[in-house]
Amino acid sequence: MRRLLDQCLPRSTVLHLRNAGIEAAHVGEIGSVTASDAQILDIGRLQGAVVVTLDADFHALLALSGIARPSVIRIRIEGLRAEDLAGLLVRVLEVCKDDLSEGALVSVIESGIRIRHLPLIR
């Protein structure tokens, strides 16, 4: 399962994830730095990627759309350096692997992880 990092996240996080054996890309690497949130969700869905972001709009778009893909991880911890963010993502991916493969919205805060399965509206 591939990870697609939104433009609000450091590009160098991708290198740390790749060094940890995780397939990842940043929207800037694939020429989509100016893509809208809806377009990034479409790219994630088409590529079978989990979208990683700081932006709450992704969760809202998926909730309103009623679709089950792509899964989205929203990091709600500001100011993480690329290496720390990558380490956090490695842990989140271990905990949420099955949920993400089935379609989920994952919110990560300092005290834990919340998982909601997609679609939210049936």
C-alpha cells in the first residue's frame, strides 16, 4: 500500500519513510503541488494510496461523498520535523494497517489514534 503525502507535509518525510521500507510519494514529486484536496483524493484512490495530511478538509470531503476510498491519515500534531513525522507514521501504519486497507479515516493526536471506517454515509 502506497502513501501519498499532502503538500502541507515536509517532502523529506518521504525519504525517511522509504528508508523504513515504506512506499511513499509527496504530491510535489508527482507534479500535483497545486492540486485541490478533491484532486489529491482522486489521485490517492486511483493509485491505491493512503493520503496523509494535516488538513481536516480531506475527512470532510470523504464523509460527504459517501465513498470508501482512499483511506486518509490526518496528523493533528503541528510542528513535527520530517524524521519525527516519519517515525510517527510508521507506528500509525503498524496499528492501523488492516483498517487502512479496508478504507478508514484515521486521526492522530498526541494522546492516541481515532479510526472511523469508510464509508461514513451509507
